[in-house]
Amino acid sequence: MLVLLALLPGTGAAAAGRAAGDSGGQAAYLAAQLREDPVYVTDQAPREIPRSAAPEFAAVAKRTGVPTYVVLLPERGAFDERLLGAVHDRLRRDGLYVLLDSSGIGVTAVPFGVDVPASAAATVALYELPYDAGPVLTFQRFVEALTDDDPAGRAEAARQKYGGDADSGPREEPDKLHITRTDRENQSFLTGIALAGVPLLTLTLTVYVLRIRTRARQDRAARAGGKPAAAPFAGVGGRGLLAACAAAAVLAGGIALGAAARYDDTTSDPGPLPTRADMTARLDRVAAGLAEHPVYLDPESPAQIDAAELKELRGRIGALDVPVYVVSVPMAPEDESGGQADTFLKTLAETSGKDGVYVLADPRSGYVDAADLGVGLDIELYLLPEEIGYPPRENDDLRLGERVGALLDELAGARRGGGDGAGTVPSPLDPPDPVSEDALPSVFAADFVPGLVVGALGSAVAFGVVAGSVGILRRARAAVAAAGAVAGAAGPEGGAAPGYEAPPDPSEAYLRRTAHAELAALAREFDAADPDGAVRTRVWDCLDAAQLLVDAQEDGRIDADAPPEALAAAIALARAGRATLARPDAAPPRGLCTLNPLHGPAHARSRTRLAPGAPARTVPLCAACRAAASAGPDTARARRLTLPSPRGKARIPYDEAPGALAAAGEGIPRLIREAQESAGVHD
């Protein structure tokens, strides 16, 4: 399982070598833990993989049929297989070594001295499950595939069905297993619309039909010499109106019961819930470490402070007049503090029971935070100078030891009594409750009331349309109904064309998975080709711009909140880079396919209309879109890329979406510049 190197923080040439060299302490620590228990679960992601879930992983691991050692860490990286190899070298036990992270996306597995199809099983787990499967289900699917009669065939079938290769035809997507709060809001909104709109429309239309029938009887009675009813609704009252109301009430009850049964999810993450011990395990571990030394380095993470720097920091802290405690652990939304550094420092001080200046040096992001907790220094620590608090921009080395040393220089001149301690730190927010943060509101809450309003208004509009149409038809006494049929959809597009295939209406899940696959493929091909000169520059610019679009948090992973337009632009840039690597001697691509940039570079220019009523233009198109343009503008426009919009509204053309993607039709260099500018990067 290869993980994209460029998506990890600080993974340039220098940082990569350092990560590989510093893995010894991390590997030794993990080997020691596995020697005690073959399943090791990190204490740094209790909201996603609580340590109390270890028995569940252990029970699944027993089904592999071979000795299995499972490690669950906050995140995986580019050196996963190397880390597992280092752990094996220290543990000196043959078996299957498996590494998962808190996201649950994919598995890294390496067999040592045992013959199992680990690579095929990892492929099955990656492709058959949606991105919200979670670590437990991912590991279960991995083991299920590992013990399958034909894991290689199953892996190939999963790759063909869900993968992103260009020549394998249309792709399906695994359905999401869990819903989000936004999904629940949409469900509540639709339930409100249905619960108000359908019964009201049924009631009004029933009454309207009864009225028409009553009027018809009156007309027949008048023509026969009888006496017509005095009021137009005289025949509607009584049993007819009561039956209509009863039918509407039954219909409303059925919709309510059906919605409650259909939308019965109570949480957006039905994984194992953390215990109180899970939520305090890391704090207890760090506090115990600080009781021995004033500088604590996380043994689970690759070291960013070397032994010499560690020795120097401990010596300098011992010479200060104020107590200082330095902690180097990674922060993330899935940890006990919800990724909030100030909350972590405050809770750590309470756990350790010691006043002091607490410093957090994050080995993953490179940020440095400090808090004066009970000392009352005469300097402000909440907003540190940029050269101390923020990772350097000019290279990949985080220089944590050097920057913490600079902070100690600031503290050396500080004096007690100049502040009130607590006043130097704004009150940190309480971390979200691990249970309530994933709890979903009832389907009859959230946007249910707005849905009722819209449903009622919609039923009135629908009734008006129906009643008006019937009235016009009856007054005109037209016996002919408009029965014109809409022409069938355009036929198949013909044979496969070189380039990439992509749907014109991709879902956000498709974009997210394809962006991950394309960026990983580009990084792998870039390393293998090792181009030079102009080709290297063009490919690197595409890869760098794609990362700027989908890793704004700089946490080494595709951002969970990356919008569809950013994901699509990243896919287009990655495919442009891969096309350049595929034909390094060819001239630079003419540009991206104007109808759908996800098709990759254009092959030629063709004349077509991009929108109804728009003048015909000569634009770059891929081979398949050129064939569609030859068949007519309607056929070509059917291939035009549209993107999901918020809250289930109508899809929007990609060139009307915000962000860099709108510039895709103006060429690859322009798209790269727009991506860089959107991220605040300028040449």
C-alpha cells in the first residue's frame, strides 16, 4: 500500500531522510508494546479508535490463521512499510504486521516469514469500502479478504469496479455507511415537505374533485329540470369531506412513521465509544513523563527534536527561575482535546497538578503553543512571535528544538508577578463531548419546520397549477391532451478514446476518492520516472498546485472539508501531470478538455456551443468530447462537467463554481496560478 509522500507535512528530501532515520525510537517503542500485546491502539485518537476497542481488533486478528500484530496510530505516512519492517526487526517475531490509522481509509500490511495475500486483501479493503467505513470495519474487511478463496481475483474485481483507471469503463461507488449532520438536516427538510405537502395536496385535490363531480351532478339535474344545489360545495360536505380529511390524516401518519423507520440513524459514527479512561490515557501518560523530565517527546511519533537538542533543552529549563514543561505530541480533532492546543495544555496542568509554563511543540504540524498556567509572568505567551510559533516556510525542517530554545530565551528574561497567570491565556473551549458530537438530531428536528413551511407552500402552488390547468381545459372543452413525447437521450458515445473517463455529474464521494487515487498515482509515477528539466518543472507544478487546493490544513491528508471544486481541480491537475509523464518528449498539452477538465489534457480544438444560445467557440477538447461535438451541441453539452452544490440544490457548471477550477478552460498554467493564488502562494 503506497501512501502519497507529498501529502505529509515536512516530507521533502531532507525531512524524508530525517523521518526514516528517526523511526528507530518509534519502532522500538511500538515493538515493546507489541511484545506485551499483539494489538496496540494509540491513546491519541480516542474519538475514532479508543484503546478499549483493542479486544475487538484482537478477535478479528485471530481469524487470519497466522501470528498477526496490529498497530493503530493517529495517522499513517509515506514510510509505513519501512516502519513495520523496523518494528519486525526489533520484535524478532515472524507474522503479519498490519498498520491502520484513525481515518480507517486503507490498510498497510506486510508479511514476514508467513505466506498470506496481504497486498490483495489491502486492495479489497481500500476499494470495496467507502471512506467513512472506519478502522474496525476496514480491518474486518481486510481479514475477510485475506481468508477468501480467491483474494487476488477479488482485489482485481474491486479495482475494476471501484478503481480509477482510464480504460476500464464506468465506475460504481460504494454507498456511504453513515450519514452526516448535513444528511440528517436534508432528511428532516424532505420529511417536513412530504408531511405537509402530500397530505395537504391530497386533501385539496380530493375536495376539488368532489366539487367538480358535484357541479356536474348539478348541471345534469338542471338540464333534467331538477333543482340545482344552492352552494358549489353542498355535495362535498358530510361523508365526502370527512373521508377526504381521514385519508389525509392516514397519509400524514404513514409518512411520519415511514420517515421515523427509514431515517433511524442516531449517530454519524456508530464505532466504539471511548471510555473515560480512553479520554484521559494520553494526559496521564504525558503527565507521568513530565514528572520525570521537563521535556516529554511522544514515542509514537517520529522525533523532531534530536538527542542533542533534548539534552540542551533539559539543561536550560533546569537553569530557569520559573517551572517550564515542554511536550511534543501531535494534535488532531480526534484526540481527547478535540485538536485544541490551549485546552490540552490547561487539562495537562490540571492532571499533573503543577503550576508552570506549559509548551506544546507539535511534531506533526510544527506549531508551537505556550500557556502560563498559575505562574503569572510579566510577558504574553498566548500569541508567540511567528518565528517561534509557526513552522518555517523556507524548508521542510520544522526546527522544533531550535524554536523551543528561542522561546526559552524569552522566558529567561521573564519575571513572576507581572501577570495573573490565568489572564495570559483566554479561557479554552471545552472539548466536544465524544458522544454528543456524533449524535444526530431527530428527523423531526433540525430543518423539519422549514420543510413543513415549504411543503405547505408547495402544495398550494401545486394545487393552483392543477386547478388552473383543469379549469382552462374545461372552459375550452378541449378533448385533445398534449401527448408529445420527449426525444430519447443521446445514444452511446462510441468507442473508447484515449484520455481519462469521468462522469459529467460526479458526486463528492467520487471526487474525494478519485483525488486521493490520482495524487497517489502521480507521486508514484513521478518518483519512478525521475524527470528533469522542463518536464520535471511542469509535473511538479501540477502536483504542488493540487496539494495546495486539497490540503489547506497542511496536516498531510486531503482536507475533510475540501469543496467539490477544489477536489475536481486537483484531479484535473494530477491527470495533466500524469499525461506529461506519459509523453515527456511531446509538446506541452494544449490545455484541459473544456467540456470536462476531469477528462485530462485536450487532444485538439473543435468548434461547439458550450451553453444554449451561446455563440459557437473553438475550444480544446479531448477525443471523446470532440466526437460528441461532431454529433451536435446538445450531445456535447451533455458531457459538460457540473458539480454538487450545498444543501442539495441544483448542480452548477464547473466554470461557474468558486475557486481555481473556473480557470481550467484557460489552460493548465492559468489553473496552476489560480490554485497558488487561492492558497496565498505567489511566484
